[in-house]
Amino acid sequence: MACYANGHGVSQDYVEAAKWYLKAATQGNADAQFNLGLLHSHGDGVTQDFTEALKWFQKAAEHGNTNAKQYLQVGWKHGGGLSEDFLIAMEWNRLAVDQWDADAQKNLGLCYFLGHGVPQDYVEAVKWFRKSAEQGNADAQAYLGGCYDLGRGVAKDFAEAAKWYLKAAEQGNANAQLSVGISYAKGQGLPYDYAEAVKWLQKAAEQGNANAQQCLGVCYDDGLGVTQDHAVAVKWFQKALDHGYKENQYILGFRQRDGPGSPRLRRP
């Protein structure tokens, strides 16, 4: 089978490969099912048929083929040579969800949050973010924190938002580190503490997060949680600009506590 597909010892012949893969696949061979799915996905030796590809990928995954499980998720994220139709992608992702894959659960939550392939449903998004977050997925923890922060799918709860932000931040998630810094700076869900805010903003900024770099620049520019240092402030402002920073709700929220009389945001 693989010899015909790869041209090992014989001339490459996808039609012949498909014939032998089908024989083995119908007998329950998971590797053959996966490879048959690949052929249908790319239209090699058979008519390109995403529905047929999905069928064989599902069978292979159900029989424990790790490549099939991974390929389905890669297809969801990047196309992977497969149809980019969200409805089909959702079916693939649900298969991984059924296997309790935390990354797939996070992806499904994003589908519901964004309304991709399914009606937009923040409550359903929160459900899947939580399942993934409870398995330790840092991205899902950050998304779940965001849902509590914004009141999407759950009642707004800054303390609960901070809890999930911290879990993700401690795993190195830069967006969560930024959110933890903002929470400390605003005193929302965490004690009002600019020194702690700077600590977390620094972590995110060093990972290239433009919003964190701009916030950190503000701290140095105004002496918030650090010794005032305009030169260091300019350095971080410049890094933020280099990373595509655009003024947004992060800075507006960061400044909110200081009131209308606070210094204007300065850039180099």
C-alpha cells in the first residue's frame, strides 16, 4: 500500500495505493484508514472528496490513530490541505473534543465565541473554555478570564477573571500576564498594586507583547510602581511601536483609575 503511495520499489501509483488502502481500511486497519483519508483529502488516486476524507479520518481516530487526531486539529487550524469549510472543521474538532483533548476544547470554545461554524453563543463558549482550562490549557484559562472580565457568557466577576488570568500567566501566557498587570493597576480582582502590575507587565513585555510594552512605558514615564525614568519609558514605547502597538482599551483602562487629570499618554 505505502509502496505504491510513496513509490518505494514500484512506480508511484496513487490509484493502486488507494485500492489497497481501501481493502485494509474496510478491515479496520487504522493506518490504512488514515492514509485513505489523506488520499481523498488531496484527490490523489481518487476523486477529491472532503466528506469521504472526514469519514476515514474519523474511523482512524476512533481506532486510536494519533496521526488522524492530530491531522484533524491541524486541518481545523491551518487548512492542512483540507476544506476550510467551518462546518466540516467543527465536525473534526468535535471528534477531538470527544477524546477530551484540551486544545480541541479550547478551539471549540473559540468557535462558539466567534460564531465560526456555529451560532455565536458565549455561554457555550464559556463551557468549553472551562473544560479546557480545568485541564491546564493556558490559552483557555486566559480566554475564560476574559469572559469573566467582560461578562460574556457569565456574570462579570473581576476576582474570577483574575484567578484564571493568574493561572495562565504563571504558565507564561503573555496576554494573561498583561491582564494580570492591568488587574493590579486597576485594583480589579487583585489588590491595587502598581509594583505587582509592573512585575507582570515586564514579563509580558519581554515576550514582545506590544500592549504590555506600552503600559510598562507609562509606568516608567509616570513613576508608577518603579522609579520614574523617561529614558526607559521611551525604550518601551519604541518597542511597542515596533511591535505594531495601537492605542486601545488596555491603555484606556490602565489610565482610568487616575482620572481625567492624569498625564496624557506620551510616545517618543
